[in-house]
Amino acid sequence: MPSYTAPMRDIQFVLHELLKVEDALKEIPAHAELDADTLNSVLEEGARFASEVIQPLNQSGDEEGCTYVGDGVVHAPKGFKEAYAQYVEGGWPALSCDTEYGGQGLPHFVNNAFYEMLNSANQAWTMYPGLTHGAYEALHAHGTPQQKQLYLPKLTSGEWTGTMCLTEPHCGSDLGILKAKAEPVGDGSYLISGTKIFISSGEHDLAENIIHLVLARLPGAPEGTKGISLFIVPKFLPDASGKPGERNPVKCGSIEHKMGIHGNATCVINLDGAKGWLVGEENRGLNAMFVMMNGARLGVGMQSLGLAEVALQNSLIYAKDRVQFRAAKGPVNRDKPADPIIVHADVRRMLFTQKAYVEAGRAFSYWLALNIDKELSHPDEAVRKESADLVALLTPIVKAFVSDNTFECTNHALQCFGGHGFIKEWGMEQFVRDARINLIYEGTNAIQSLDLLARKVLADGGAKLKKFGKLIQAFVVENQGHAGMQEFLEPLMDIGDKVNKLTGEIGAKAQQNQEEVTAAAVPYLRVVGHLVYSYFWAQMARIALDNQGDDFYKAKLATARFYFAKLLPETAGYIRQARAGSEVVMGLPAELF
Amino acid sequence: MPSYTAPMRDIQFVLHELLKVEDALKEIPAHAELDADTLNSVLEEGARFASEVIQPLNQSGDEEGCTYVGDGVVHAPKGFKEAYAQYVEGGWPALSCDTEYGGQGLPHFVNNAFYEMLNSANQAWTMYPGLTHGAYEALHAHGTPQQKQLYLPKLTSGEWTGTMCLTEPHCGSDLGILKAKAEPVGDGSYLISGTKIFISSGEHDLAENIIHLVLARLPGAPEGTKGISLFIVPKFLPDASGKPGERNPVKCGSIEHKMGIHGNATCVINLDGAKGWLVGEENRGLNAMFVMMNGARLGVGMQSLGLAEVALQNSLIYAKDRVQFRAAKGPVNRDKPADPIIVHADVRRMLFTQKAYVEAGRAFSYWLALNIDKELSHPDEAVRKESADLVALLTPIVKAFVSDNTFECTNHALQCFGGHGFIKEWGMEQFVRDARINLIYEGTNAIQSLDLLARKVLADGGAKLKKFGKLIQAFVVENQGHAGMQEFLEPLMDIGDKVNKLTGEIGAKAQQNQEEVTAAAVPYLRVVGHLVYSYFWAQMARIALDNQGDDFYKAKLATARFYFAKLLPETAGYIRQARAGSEVVMGLPAELF
């Protein structure tokens, strides 16, 4: 059975040494009082919950899965309910929620660090509170004061959970063609009908009520994405005091049998004239839902980071323990029949790859979460705008790049175990199966790459990308006098130049033919992802160079060097792919495939 | 539920247009009479068996898995036994077996083409006859005349099945440390004791007897790989007439619960003084077993090819059927609410990637199998030697490169289905799970890469690699006057030059430090794999250029162009990784990881 120990030293390194969050928080009045000790002790407490309460349920939850009992009733795997009760009891759902609704008002990045740990421990379980937090955020941003008063305290306390109901059998990515209908009753409420599928945490026995956020069309709404509205549809209709009453006809019809995340109930949800209330403006539902979707995309990044971390930990333990063959330079362990496999170059390549992606992923995603705090709470509008732009630009990267890397990493972790990696008992194959969904949901990684290239980069002529580029330039200027930094600054500047050039080229070709964008987007995202990771690895290398006596920093420096020597170079291939043009993919008529 | 139709047109293209197997067979007396019609009709019959008999059991076999009934008894999933009876009834096990033992004496490549289809239909089922054929080959090559007389007719008919028992709990790749013991009884037999794990097809209810080929040590045998001997250990001891009698204490202790290939029983096999007979010379067991392992490595290539083909077929059907979004250049399907997703560039990238890898994989692996026929049966010793060298050189490529590509391809196929790809019902995730083992068993892909670089390339100063290079040079010379071929010859020559240069560099560095080899081997294998595929794609492009009127060749040409524009370029990254040197992976002390 796999183990998990929260990587507190690495988390603290990112928070305090790399991001210097205390300094950053001093500029934000809402969080100015938060000190490092409080922060660390919250996270240490969170680490205990993750590793002691939900990690032991990860493998059993995978094995047992959820159960559709009948008549819309679903049971989560054994122990999930009790763990959730402890979660609520501990006040964890409230961590970064608004104090006005009972929240603890901590910064978003704290919640994200906590979610990394929860996901390392048990991704399927974590999706129950994860979706809830998404629903909280959407309502917090777009609900009426009454809706907020009624729902937010219950979502903050975790007494109720939430879902997002977007997908229908005929529409996944293409929400413009969704069919669910909302008929106004006349009293401010609506009756919603339709079938939703792939609804994560859609039904379960963890909480007394479930608040579905449902996309549907009003009568006479325009076709396409501009005719979609968002509704709150509670499982049990609450009275004004928030006491759940009548059962609303929003019912689970069945649950899916999936490759992974077995412990989370993926539901078909049938709405049969279910009562709902409009959130935000009519026909502007996608706009409101995007709050939740953007949160969910960062959430997928944290799921992916968490899985890669736990997979790394377990493959590292195994690689130090399992003996097989002698080291190429001669035995290192003469009292055993063979050497631990960590002596072998390719096992090290797999371990280093995981380390390099995990540590850069953590640096990047925590930084992005800190920018969300700035976007929401910084007193200076210019800072808020700057942060909002960076978050918008990089959300598709945290979703797609981190999840793609994690799929690679969990596969390396499995491979380190040889044949044992394929056996369920060892738990490594579960990480691969769980990680696989992260490339799909909340917008496939191809959709993310289009979002990045078309909407975030080309649509504003590269303005947001230039903002990120300026951060890199500033870092380069600041460090160029440092002799030890040259080996990192050179490849960083090089990949920066290449991204600029590539962006310009695709932008020029896109003037003639939009397919030049769609054909280049996926490799383009990987190249930009590496620009981001190069920037964070260069920063981490600098800190490591300044602290060379200590083992922790020796490993950090070695991992930085590995990243630049062995991972960044894959961009050479991706740049060629991104430049290959659209004709080579679009030229062949569909019927000739 | 996924479907499967054997790709007869593509198979015939490879056999008759690319490899011109009839001409090749005319030089081999044993097969000189075989004509295209016979060949095609055998394969069409085989296609029917694969798609009608075993494909329908693939998903149910995955769902049900094997059952350990107790006391060493294992049942394969429902229907497997009956399908196997039909297989035996149809004479399929005998296809490429020696006529002396009841075989049909057809060339190996015919059997390989058949195995592609079997594996597309049902990899888990196919491993029962697959291992049997491996045992047949090892005994055919190294058994005594008496052993051959006793066992080969039963393995040829399929009445008995076979296994290979190598792995033990403490040794997988590193067979040198295996512990199983063989004590001579004095009558020419031995009593074998030990525990073997991960024994595919190790126990089941398909056949009346199971012939285990077991590696064990004789008393006083030298340590390491030079003290291992190979033994025949039948489940039931046959009398001289081949009638199974007494139960031999070689028993299944339990079966593994795995990520995939659920329909195949992966067994712990306990040998408790089981009776066995030496195969080949004392202490030369690995040598004898290598016949089986090399066959098994090509077998993994065929498993991988088969899986990629069936995944491609199903993702293509889905991509033409599923509508989602409009095409970038405007609607192509106005009577539906959206266009089929095959209009989208990235879906096409995923389909083309699958096509390009599958079609090159088929060309390459059939060619390799034809070379095995030449190696075994060609009257000219020089041809036999030349073929043997090419087979030795390229066996690690067919195992590792094809299986790595297939893992990528099955993941692309899954991704084409969006969220549905993650749902068991659609069957795509099973292909990914089944494909995952192919990167591990029969020597992990890292082991393959060491075999390629250290043993097959550097050990003879690149002599075998040069032989393959000469084939490419000859092809280039032959085609350089052809204007249309320039676009293919240039990248082919370029990657050839790069492989030569890279090989020379690593060879030079290896003189100083063996770790330069182990650190470079994995990316090196991918680069050489692309050299091989470039060669086959260039050949297929030539045939397509000569037949441009026909749709089949239009698709072939488009796929060739896609390969050179979008897949070959990944070598740019791998070459950099292979050149990065060993210090960056080996420098950090293990305890600092």
C-alpha cells in the first residue's frame, strides 16, 4: 500500500523562500496580519488530516467504488462519509471562504497548498469538497444577496456540497448546443428539465443537501453559448432558515464505471421539472459558470500536482529499497546480492523527471494562486489587473501542462516498480488511472491549448504574454551579474526568444487561416509551459546557489540542472511540430482517413 | 462496445506491395510454393476467427477477470475455454510450426500477421496461445529429440499450453540472482523447488496440460547468469505416449490483480520438488531461454501493434460520428447542430499520429518477421547471417519503440472520446490499461534500450547498425532521381546522419565512462526507432507516389507527410537528451533524492 508524507519542507520553501508570501500579504490588508507560523501550523494540521484521515481510504475507495443503491441514492465507499464529517468538524471547508459567511478568510494559496495535500492523499474523495468550493465561488461572485445568505454559510461549513452540471449526452466541450430547459414559474423560480451526465460528486451520502449549479436555456433564448443561463437547483428545497425540506426532482439516474477516481460518484443527473433559481443575468450563465470553471481548472492543476507528488514519493522509496543489478561503476552495496535500483541512470532519469515537474509545478501553481489573492484583494487596481491578466493567461497552463506532466510522471513512477507497478496492491497503477481524467475534464487539454493560444495570447496581440515576459526580463536583469546563474539564464532567455518568435509566426499565419491556430495550439502550449517552468527553475536555482552548504539546496540545484539538460530540450521537437502548419493535418478529406 | 475489423487492405499492402513476400519466399525452398492467394485466404480466415470468436470476449474478459478457485485451480473468464477449443479445432496453433511435429510450416511472418489480429481482438486471451508458441520455439531450438517428440506435437496442436517461468519475488530484470533450485534425481530428471511470480498463462482451464519452462540453479552452479539452467516442468507428467498422468507439484499459489490484461492469469507458481528435465546444456539456460524471450519481444511488438490498430479504428469511427463545434473554416454539416469532430485539427493530429505509428509499425514488424524466416530457412548462409544481425539489432526496437508508441496511441484514441473515453463501457480505457504492461514485461523498455545501445550497437563497433544503414543508403540511391521523393529522402538521410553522429559520440564517451551509455540509452532508442520508421515511411511514400489516382494511396501519402512533419521532429528533443551526458543524472548522491 502506498504511503504519503506531506512535503512540508518543499511547501515551505515555495511559500517562504521563493514566493515570500508574508511580504506579499503585507500589501493586502485582508491578509496583512497573517504570519508564517500561523500559515505553517494550518498546513501542518492539514497535512495530518490528509495523511491520517483520507489517505488510508484511497486504495479501498478505488477497490470498492461508489454504489448506486437505486431510486437516485448513491453511497460513497466505506469511510468516506466519516472522513467528510471530520473534515466539516475541523472547519476545513471554510479555510479560504469569506468571513461574512462563516469562512476563515485565509488566502487562496493556502487553500491550494492544502488541496495539493488532499489530492496526494485521495483525489476521488477530495472531489467532493473540491466541487463544493467551486460552487461556493460561483455563488459568491454571481449570487444575489439572498442567495448568498441562504447558500454560502452551508457551503462554507460543508454541511451542504455542490456540483457543476454542464455536460449533456450530446455536448461536452461544445456547450453551445446544450438542451436543458428552464421554464419560469412566475414567482422568481424556474422549472428545469433535461439530462446531465458526467456530474462529479453528483449524488452521495456525505452531506444533508447537494446544491447543483445547472446550465439551461430559457424559453426563446438565443442559440449557442449566448442563450445559456445558470441556475441553483438544490437536492432538497431549503426554507428561508436554510432547513432542507421537499425533495426536488433532480435525481441521479445511474453512475458511471470509470478507469479511475472510482471513489467519486460520476452521475447521470435527471432534472424532471426541478425547481431552480437564476444565478446572475439571463443568458449570461456561461459567464457566471466560468468563475467555477476557472477555479476548477486550477483545481485540476492541484489534483495533478498532488498525484505526481505521491507517486514520486513512493517510487523513490521503492528505488532506494529494491535491489537489482550492480551499479555501472561497480557494487555500492556489497552485503546485498545487488544494488538498489536508484544507482541506475534510467531509474534516476525517471525519478528526476518526477522531481523536476513536481517542484516546478508546485512553485508555479502556488504563485498562480497567490496572484488570485492579489487579483481579488489587492488594494491597488493596477496590481489587481496585472494579476488578473497573469491568472487568465496561465490558467490553461496550470490545467493542461501540469496534468500532462503528471500523466508522464505517474507512469514513470509505475515503471520504477517494474512488473510490480502493474499490480493493484502496490497502488501505483491507481495513480496512473486517476491521473488520466485530469487530461480530459474541465475542458480537454486541447481545449486548454486553444484557450491559451487563440483567446489568451493572440486575441490581445500578445499583451498578456508580454506581461509575463516582463517578469522574466526583470529576473534576468537582476541576476545577470551572478556568475553561477549564467547556465540557467541562457536557456531561459533562449526559450523566451523562441516563444516570442513562434507566437509571432503563428499570429501572422493566423491572419490568413484560422486553422493555423488550431493545428499549432497543442505543441504551442507545451512550449509556453516550459517557458514558465524554466522561469521557476531559474528562480529556485538562484536560491539554491545562495545556500549551497545544505543538502536540501544541493538536491534543488541538481534538479534544476536536470530540468534544463533533460526536460526543456523536448521543446526543440514541439517547436518544429507547432511550425509544421495546418495543411499537413487538414489536407486529407475526412472520408479518406 | 468497441468493434474490430481486420485491416486486410493494409496488411496486403505491406505483404505484397511493400515487402513483396512472394518474391522473397521464392528464394526459400521451404516456402517457395506459397502464393498470394493462399496467404490471403489464410489471413482472411484468421481475421474471421479474431473478430468473430475472441473479440466479443475482450470486454467481458476484462470485467470478469480470472478466478482463483482454490487449491491451485484457476478459471479463465467465461467463453475463453470454448474459444480456445475452436482455436485448436481450427488448427491455428500449428500455423508456423514445423511440419515434422504436425505444423503447417507457414512462414513466421504469416503467424505474426495473424497475431496482430488476435491481439487487436483480445490481448489477454491471445497470451495463452502466445506463450505456448514461445515454449514451442524454445524446445524446438534446444530440446533433445526425445523431448521434441514428446512435447512439440502437443504444443503444435494446442492440446497443451506453455509458460516461461523466469521472475522470482526478488528478481525480475536481474535474473543473475535467481534462487530456484534443481536437484538431480539420478535418472535424468530433476526436482525443482522455488517460487516464480508474474507467470502469464501460468494456470487455467483451457488445456489438459501446461508445460512450464523454468529457470533454476543446479547444485554448485556458478553465481550469476552463468549458473542458470532451463527445465521442462509439466503440470501433469506425461507417459511416453504423451498421456498426462501424475500431477506434478508445480502449482499456482495465487493470481495477481492487475491494471489490465485481466483475462490472462498472472500466477504465482510454487515449485515444491516438481519433476523436470533439463533443456539444452547445464548452466546455459539463459541462452536457451533467449530464443523464447526474443520471440516474446517480437510478440510484445505484435501485441502493441494490434492494440494500436483497434484503438485507432474505434477512435476514427467516433471522430466521424460525434458532432461537437463547427469547423474552423465554417460548417461542413449544416443539417446537424455541429460538425463531426474529425474536422478539428487536434483530433486529426491524434488520428494521424495513430495511423502513422500503426502503419509504420506494421511495415517494420512484418519485415522483421520476414527476416526471421530468412534467418531460419534461407539457403544462403550470408543471407541468414545478414538477417540474423538485423533481427538481433532491431528486436529491442520492435519491443520498446512499438509499445511506447502504442501507449501514446491508445491514449490519443481515448482522448478522442473526451469524457466517454474514461468510461469503461466504451472500451477505450481498457486498451490503455492493457497496453501499459507492454512497456514492462519481457524486459522493460529501459532494458531494451540498453540491449540496443550497449549490446547490439556498441559491442560490435556499430557493425550491425551499419548493415541496416546500407539498406537505407541503397534505397536513397535507388530513389534519388525521383523528384517527388526528395521531401522524404532528405529527412531520412538527415536522421541517418544524426544517428551515426550520436552513436559515435556516445561510443567515444563510453570509453571513459560506462554510465554515458546507461544515461543515453532510452532517448537513443527513440531516435533509432524513428530512423527505422522514416525508412519504412519513405518506402511507403514511394509506392503511394506511384499510385496516386487511388484513395488508399492518397491517405498513405498524407500519412507519410504527417509522419515526417509532426512525429519525426521529436527526435530533436531526444537527441539533445541523449547528448546531455551522465553527470546530470548520476551526480546527486542517492540519499539526497
